[in-house]
Amino acid sequence: MSDELLLRSRAAEGPLLEVQDLHVHFAGRGRLFGPTPPPVKAVNGVSFTIDAQRTFGLVGESGSGKSTVARAILQLVDIHAGTIRLAGDDVTKVPRRDELAFRKRVQAVLQDPFSSLNQTHQTRTIVGDGITRHFGLKAGEQRDERVGRLLDDVGLSREYLDRYPYEMSGGQRQRVSIARALAVEPQLIIADEATSALDVSIQSQVINVLREIQRSSGVAFLFIAHDLEVVRHVSDDVGVMYLGSLVEQGDADGIYEGPTHPYTEMLIASIPVPNPTVQAGRRALRQSFDNDAEPPSPANLPPGCPFENRCPVAMDICREEVPAAVAAHHGGRVQCHLHTSGPELGGESVVEFITKEARTLT
Amino acid sequence: MTESQLPSEPSGDASPAKPDSPRRRFWRRMFRNPLGVFSMIWFAILIVAWIWPELLATHDPFKQDVTLQRLYEGPSGDHWLGTDQFGRDFYSRVIHGAGLAFRSIIIAMTIAVGVGVPLGLFSGWRGGRLDRAIMWVNDVFFSLPIILLAMAVIIILNPSLDNAMIGVGIAMSTRFTRLTRAVTLQEKEELYVDSARITGLSTRTILSRYIAPNLMSSLIVQAAIISGAIILIGATLSFLGIGSSLDDPDWGVMLNRGRELFRVHGVWQIVPPGGALILTVLAFNLLGDAIRDAIGRDASNNALTITKRVSVAPASTSHAEGDDVVLSVRDMDVEFPGTDGRISQVLEGVSLDVRAGETLGVVGESGSGKSMTMLSALGLTPAPGRMTRGSVQFDGRDVTNLSEGEWQQIRGKDVGIIFQEPIAVLNPAIKVGKQIMEPLMIHMDMNRDEARARAAELLAEVRVPDPERRLDQYPHEFSGGMAQRVGIAMALACEPKLLIADEPSTALDVTVQGQILDLMAEVQQRRNMAIILITHDLGVIAEAADRVLVMYGGQVMETASAGDVFFNPKHPYSKALLDTMPQNHSGEGALAVIPGVVPSATAWPAGCRFAPRCAHAIDDCVTTMPPLEQVESDMVRCLRHGTDLVLADPAEADA
Ligand SMILES: Nc1ncnc2c1ncn2[C@@H]1O[C@H](COP(=O)(O)OP(=O)(O)OP(=O)(O)O)[C@@H](O)[C@H]1O
Ligand code: SF4
Ligand code: SF4
Ligand SMILES: [Mg+2]
């Protein structure tokens, strides 16, 4: 199975997933009388690609639009503008008759392992439903055997075949979710906060399972999480979202070692490290450039850079113009005026500049 | 891939105990509820009366007393419930009336459910304009009097109870449409429905196999209550003379006759049919309530029904000395009566101290007892749990056996609590200012103006910009970070000596998390307050805690200064937790894991509770429970502490 997948994805030249200038708006909910409020621009021109067998990590605070990107790819919300391609095929809006074929190619593991499983079904049904739907294998011994093999893959014993979700722990439920996604042998799995609800110790178990599966089956992942360390650990490439925009994206290690966007730098500096001595220093750095401003509402975006009111190094131009994406040193792209105006960093890391600026500010 | 490469989940011992199945739990609860039992018995009788009336009836319900001797009688040995105006046996007529009542329910319900549920499913799932149109028509019908609809049907067809019930069914279908649509709309947004769509299941499958079963419980409750209403309506129609024929043993008809006659022949004439009617309607409503209660979710952690403390065994160790000790707990046990009689011991021998100006960090996996420790220490053990042993001192005073009233005084004023989901604590319908002002007016004896001024000060203190304006806003107008600031302001309102923060920053972005932690530290310094910070993030502990309490399986495994826990952990569990953090992972390869899962609280291992997952376990660990021992200024619960083994790599150490 895995060989066939490899061949299929290699045959298609170019990236497996290509998201281009994606916009998703949610209509404002108006009163019966009175003006309709402006739409919430949840995703505002996001572009990125994922190659076969690679993992793209998406980070950002809650409400920044990460899940909406996932839901747009999964055809669960209406797309306002932009295109999505899967191995070259346009899947922006999959027509009904092609939906089954599309579902076979893209699967998901969702955040909350409890509410994403149907409480009234046993594991054999939860995982087996997709097999029946996509491979026509009816419920029975043969299908159970196949579900059993998937349970092996995610490290659960076959005893779990007849467990209900409420009879399993969070980590076990999340493994069942992964087995369900794997059951249809997809090319892409979208993991939306798939490990966030789990304890650290269980989280590392699940992450190991995901990586092992990628190695053996060649599936690509879109891995969404707000925990930057986890994302760094699992991802080849990383994208950072803020208020519906992908403000920076590129090679994972490159970004963590040399962020080119002030927000990315702030995120990385804010990760608390489990070491009191080191953390004391990091705290001082974080405090030196943080302020208490609140991010603007996505229904009422500022005319310039969305990060402007929290940015420690904002310039005049930032209030007026939305920064365009420019090439960054880590091979990706960044949307920040610092690279073309002011210090003209030209796609290099902002760490040094911000640290220096922040010192002079305090 | 081979098995060995994967962190696999052992079955059996490490998996949580299989809980009661929902079906068994449902029946257990139904039979425990006296009102539920009453209604079930009543229905058992009615159902027999309906299916096999001859079994219960003593007379032919239509047989008149031709001698005209025994009319309008009261109860007697022969006629248990007396006789009516034709000398017919009341008891037998009431019994036979049950069949008519059920017939009405079946006709009306078939139509109500048959029309209402599919319409509601369709409308809710489709959404959009069609949904609005359907609901508009539905609402029009909903607002028409039910009797009117029944009359309309009788006029079109011809007068009979059955035809009237068709009208009632149509009227009642609007209730089912509404309910079904509401549930469908809600379930449609649930992740498991998304998952089913992502799997590629068809709409029909999703509606029938995913949404319908979840609808069932609300439908059954609704159906029970509506059945009662249908009987009442049937009786009303008969009473008005447009339902059953005058001869039928219909409860409504009988009631009507009785009403006409009771001036002359005494009140007894309305008792048998009226009683049957009232009891049946009541039984339907009670049944509905009982089902709702039996289906209801388990009392969850946050259900703060507090149990009385009965016979708390004393602690065997003494409290910490010193004026600055704010909260001191010794040897606290907390138990819950489990299902099938097993006791679940969620806390065992928990001891802790917090001093003024100090932050105690509490870490441990989910279910290790972190939240329960705090709740129980503050007299908030959720029912049916109870503290069975231990001693608690707050601010130098023994508070182990305080009444709930006395506790409320202390908690309201001297303890502030911050929760994980700030928005969940705020009432969405009330302006934020009012919610901050309330405790100030209750506990600090302030009047409105003073409270408002203080509330604005508090918001300013937690650095919410533009506090005056913010006071008049509703919670949904606050971002997550700002809402948490409001949560902190509320917790600080009455100048508490102790602030408890249960995962205060877990739901927030790291940058905002930093701001919240800074804010807590700042306020603590200004007020010399004690803080207990519960979190599963060791990074947060590293930043904010002075001392650390590591919990596992309802026990304290280690308490030590933050420095010791991070640089010199004495307990294998502390070490294992540190190792699993991605930050502590060097290079490529799989992350370190703690194999298995936390055992269930009803089935702790006999020896060390961490033994099944511990890389350093020896034979003794499986049989002997390690005591919590003092080691220098720290406490450790491990048989092998001090042997230095735990600090080294287990593979090397045991080699
Ligand atoms: N109402 C209840 N009835 C029975 N057991 C309960 C109840 N509430 C909690 N428990 C049990 O008490 C134990 C400790 O729970 P607690 O909520 O303190 O854990 P925690 O460490 O705070 O976990 P988390 O990190 O998930 O918040 C668990 O085994 C839990 O299942
Ligand atoms: S564009 Fe300006 S405001 Fe935005 S991040 Fe860059 S420097 Fe800061
Ligand atoms: S007592 Fe034994 S099993 Fe328990 S933590 Fe110590 S070494 Fe591990
Ligand atoms: Mg908790």
C-alpha cells in the first residue's frame, strides 16, 4: 500500500497540497433590524504548499484562523476567494459527485478526542465505517482484521476493537482517531490540535505514533497546534498565523533559530522552558518588548499590519500599508515592513534588531 | 513497522477500568428514583389494562343494571369504585378506558413524531432559507390552540376521537419539529459529525446513525410529557362533547357525566375517572423527569454540591509552624463511593504548605488529583465525595470541620480562585462591571458607587485598558487574554490572602500566557499574597513557582523547591515528566514517553502507584507502598530515593 502511495504522489509533479491566496469570511450576525455588521475575515490571503511525505506545522494564537484553514481544505466551510489544489487537481469546491474520491485522499484528526468520536459506536465501527465506505468491505471478520491491523499501527491492542469511546483514556481515543484517518489510506492527514488535549507524557506517545506512520506510509501532515515546541518537533516547515494572515513561513529549524517576523520572535521568546534559571532570563527579555495591547478584532482589521499595535518595533508605514510577502533567509516568506523599510533587514533574522531596540526602549 | 519501535498501549492493567455501561446506569438510576418507580408501576398497570382489560376488570363495562337498584353507588365489595348513572361498574369502566387513552396517544404520537422528527432533521441539517421558511410555518401552527386544530380536522372529516387526535397530532408535531431541529443544529456543529463527513459518510448515514441516536433521549423525554398532554386534551374534547361517544368508557366522557350529576348524586361520581386521568398525566410527567435525570451526565468535577464532613480521622503529622503559613494541609484522604460499591480513593495522604508571598506550583498528569486537592482543602469536595482523614489549617486556624456557612465567609473574602476558562466563569448575560461589583458589595460592605469605583481600580490594576468603558461591556466583547484579566480582577476583588489558579493560562496563546503570569507575579509582590498555581506545563512552573508539588495517582510524590525539582529531582516520576517535554528532547528520534496510562482510582496498584510505569521499579515497589518521607527540606515518596539511581539513565543505572 505504501509503495503505491509513494508512486502516486511522486507521479504528480509539484507539491501535494497547494493553497493559494485563501480567504474565508464569516457573515456578521445582524439584528433583525439595523445594519448587518461587517464580515469576520477569519482567513485573509493565506498561501502555502505541502510536499508529499512532509509535515507542515501551523501555529498561532487561538482565533488566528488556523482551524479555519483546515476546515476550508476539508470542505467544511465556504471559501470566499482563493484556490486549493491537491496533487494538481482543483479541490477548492469539490462537486458532490467527486466528494467520495476527495474524502479518500484527505483525512483529519481533530482536537478533542472525546467529542470527535461518536459515543454510541465501538472502535470497530468508528474505524471500520470508512473502510466500508471507501473499499466496500462490509462489517465482519475481514473488516475487523483490517481494523485490528490499523490498531497495531497506532499501538493499541485488539482488545480495543469493542471498546466505546467512554471506555478509553484521552490518549487511547486519539489513537483511535488516528486509526480512523489511516483507514482510508489518505495522501494527506490534517491534524488540528490533535495532541493539545493530552498530557505531556501521552502527547509524546501520540506524536511518536504520527511520525512512525509517516515514515512507513509516506502520508503528508498539516499539523496545527498552538504549542510551538511540539510543532517544531514534528514539522519540516512551519507557518505562523496572526489574525488570519500567514505572517511568516519557512523551514522549521530556520524559523526557530532566526525568526524574521516580530510576532514569531515574540512567540518563541514566550515559550516557557522547564529550567528556572534559563527561564528567568527569558522572562526579562519577553517583558522588555511586550505590551498589554489587545489584538484587533478580525471583523475590524487595521488598514496596515495586523500586528502593529502590539509590535515593539512598529514604524509609521506599518500603520498605513499591509506589508507584502518577501523572501526570508530560511527559504520561506515573511510579511513585515522591516525587511524593505527602516532597517531594511532583507529577509534576515529580526532577533538582534528587536533585542537592541527593546533595550533602548526600556 | 515492528511492534517494538512503537510506544504501544498495553491492554489490561494500564487501561482504565471499564465503567458502567450507560444502559445499566440508566436503569439503576430509574429504579432508585421513587417517583420514577411510581410512574413505572402505574404504567405497568395501565398497559395490562390496555392489552388485556378482562384480566383486571371485574365486570362488563357496558353492562347496565336493569333493575335500576344500584345506580350512583359508592365503593363496595362488589363494585370497588362504585357505579355510574346506569349502574355500570366504575372500576371496570376506568380499566377499559385505559385502552381508549392509549389509542389516542398512539394516533396523535404517530403523526406528531412521524411528521415532526423528519421535518426537524431536514430543516436543521439543510439550514438556510428553506429552514427559515419551514420554521416560520411551524411557528404559525405552534401558536394555534391545539383544540382549534383538532376541531378543524373534525369539521373536515367527521366527529370522532380518532379524527380529533389526528388534529392533535398535527399540532404536537410542531413541538417535535422544534426540538429535533434544535438538536440537529447543535449536533451538526459537533466534531464527531465533522469527522463523519471527513470520512466521507453519506448524509443519510450521518442523520440516521449519528444524529438520530443522540436525539433519542430528548425525544423520549418530550414524548412522555406530550403523551400526558394528549390524554388531557382527549379528555377535554370528550368533556366538550366532541370526542368519544357518550357510551364509551372514556375517562373524559365519564368525567363530564360526573360533573353534570355531582350536585345531585355526590362528588364520588367524578373521582374514579378524574383520579385515573390525573394519576396518568402526573405519571407521564414524572416519567419524563425521571428519564431526564437518569440520562443526565454524571455529576462532573465542577458540580459543586458539597458533602457534609462526617468523622474526619485526624492527621498523624503536625502542621507547619509560623505566622506566614496561609494554608497547611496534612494527611488528607478523599474518597468517592464508586459504582458497584467500590470505593474510589482520589486523594491519599496529601500534605502541603503555602506561605505568604510564595507560589506553590502543582504539577501532575490529568486525573492525578491536582484540582481535587485544592477543592477539598477549601471545603469544596464535590458530592458524593468526602474527606475521610486529615487536617486543614487556614491562616493559623483549624478549618477541618467548618460548616459550609463558615467556609463561605473565608472563601468569599480570603481566597480568590482563577479558572482555566475565564469566559466560562463570567455570566454572558451580565455586564462585566456588575459581576466584579457583586462580591465587593457582599463581602466588603460597599455601596454601589464605591463598588463601581473599586471595580474600575481593579481592572486598572490588572492592566485592562480603558477600565471605565470596559465595565459596561459584556463578557463576549473581551478577548481570551482580557477575559482572564477580568477573572484575576474578580479573584483579587476582596484582597484574598490566598490565590488559587487552576490552569490559568492553558487556554491562551504563549505571548498572552506570559502577560498573565507577569501580572500574577506583580500583584503577588504588591500584596504579599500566597499563590497556588496548578498546571501541567513544567515551563510555567519553571517561570512562576518557588516550591513545587508533584502529584500522581492522588498522592504527593515529591515536594521540593523549584530548583531541586528541575535540577535534582528525587522522584522517578518528576524526572520522567521532565524527560517527556519536547524541549528536553535532544536531536532526532522518538520523544521520551511514560508508557501506559494513569490507573483508575478504583484500582490503584497495591505498592507504589507509579510502579507499573516506572523505569526504576524493583520487586519491592510492586508490594510495598512507599511512605512520604522528609529528605532535607523536601518530601519524597519513593522506595529508592537517595540511592541516586533515579537521577541516572535507567538503562545505565540498572546495568
Ligand atoms: N465527581 C467525581 N466523582 C468521582 N470521582 C471524581 C469526581 N471528580 C473527580 N474525580 C476523580 O478524582 C481524581 C482527581 O481528579 P482531579 O480533577 O483532581 O485531577 P487533576 O489532577 O486536576 O486533573 P486535570 O489535569 O485533568 O485537571 C480523578 O481520578 C477523577 O476521576
Ligand atoms: S510590519 Fe511593522 S508593525 Fe508589522 S510586524 Fe513588521 S515592523 Fe511590526
Ligand atoms: S517506589 Fe519504586 S516504582 Fe515507585 S517511583 Fe520509586 S522506584 Fe519507581
Ligand atoms: Mg484539574
